[in-house]
Amino acid sequence: MPVTGNIFDLKKFAIHDGPGIRTTVFFKGCPLECWWCHNPEGMNAEAECADAEYRRKAYDLSLPLDTNVIGPNVAVDTLMAELRKDSVFYMESGGGVTMSGGEPLMQHDFLVQLLDRCVASGIDTAVDTSGYAPWEELEEIIPLVTLFLYDIKLIDDELHTQYTGVSNGLILENLHRLCGAGGEITIRVPLIPGITDTDSNLHDIVRFLEPFERIEHIGLLPYNRIGEDKFERLGITYKPGRRTTQDGNELERIAGLFEQHGYQVSIGG
Ligand code: SF4
């Protein structure tokens, strides 16, 4: 039976969410509440009334969505028709479609149908996930996904709980299982100054990843304050406060920490 899902944004010609030119689909709803979230409008699972700023952006982007609400309900057919429009770019660049959010696995049935339809249409798929979902739901999508962009934020569980609202136990356990089950994985590390970019956390991540021989690629996501303004518009306190973005030297130093352990590192995706 066809299902519908709540999507709060579509990013066309994305070049940082997997290889080639891609369309990124932003699923509404996330079980985490990261202090630094870049897309706080995607955290709440329910559709919300759009403010003027969101409507203006949606208009500028010509989103094929109802721009009066954040996260309108969209049918798989409608979304597929939009995604297929750029098939030629995906094919020529080795790109495809990336499911992101929010947390795409929160809308599991919709995600499965959408991935299934992409695969049937010859469109390459990637899923950007926090890893915080029942293993059975993650396992079900493995045959439908070429690349997982898997976020690792903090290894210390107390800090993870403090800054994201949930324990990292399920996330780390799911990564173990995903590595054993196949599928290509890029680990993404958001670099939040003084929170996730500390030497102690980065060394913990390197140590944690050591047994996973199949993981070769790390994507470092430098801090930017894009979310700050959005939090303000949504009337939510931006808890990180004012923090300074890493400069080029610092990013190179952090990349070097991973490179010296044999990883290919990209900055920005
Ligand atoms: S996991 Fe991603 S989408 Fe969810 S709250 Fe954290 S940063 Fe935002």
C-alpha cells in the first residue's frame, strides 16, 4: 500500500551528501535533540506552520512542496516524479539521491518505499543517519542503500546524553552490526567547538573505529552557526551559545589525526 511521508526540504544539486550530484531529501522528525542541530525545523515529527522566512526560502528554491507548512505530507509518487527530473545529472556525475533529515529511519515505511522506488528507477541511494533506530529497521534497508553516511558525535555516553538527549549505546551497537552486514559506510563527525572537536573525543572516535576494517572514509563537518538563526525563529534557545568556527589550520590538524590512522578524510561531507 502506498504511504506518504513528511518532508521539510529538498536540496537539489547537493555535492556534500555522497558522491556526484545528488538530491537530498530531508525527512521531518528526529529522536535526538542535538544542541547544535543545523535543521531544527526538522526535529519535531509533526508538520508545523511555516514562518515567512521559511516560505521565502521555499519559494526561492521552488520547492515542489506545500510551502505553508514545514513538513507537508507528500506521496511517494509525487516525490519520485520530482527526484527523477534530475536523473541525467545523477547518471553523468555518479550521483543519486540522499535521504537525510531529521532522521529518515523515523519514517521507516515511507523510507523503504522511497528507496525501493529509487532502486527500481536505477537511482543510486544514500542514507544519512544518526544510527538511532531499532536494528531491524536499519537492517531492512541495507539491500536498498549504496552508502550510509553514519554520524558519530561523542563516544563518552554521559556527554552524548547531555548534548543530544539520548545515550549512544544503540548508535554504537548498530554501527557494529551494520559493519558486519555489508554496505558502504562513511563516518561523519560534526565538529562542534569544545564539545565534539576536543582531542579527547576525537581520539576516542579513532580508538572506537579501529576494529572496523571496512570503514575507510571519514567526513568531517566543520561547525557553522547556520542553526543559530533557525533556533531563534523557532523560539528555541540555541544552547551552544557563541562558539568560533574551526579555521583551516585546525581542520587540517583534525583531518591529520584520522589520516595518520589510514582513513581518507574529506572536510565538509
Ligand atoms: S541527529 Fe541530526 S537532525 Fe537529529 S537533532 Fe541531531 S543534528 Fe539534528
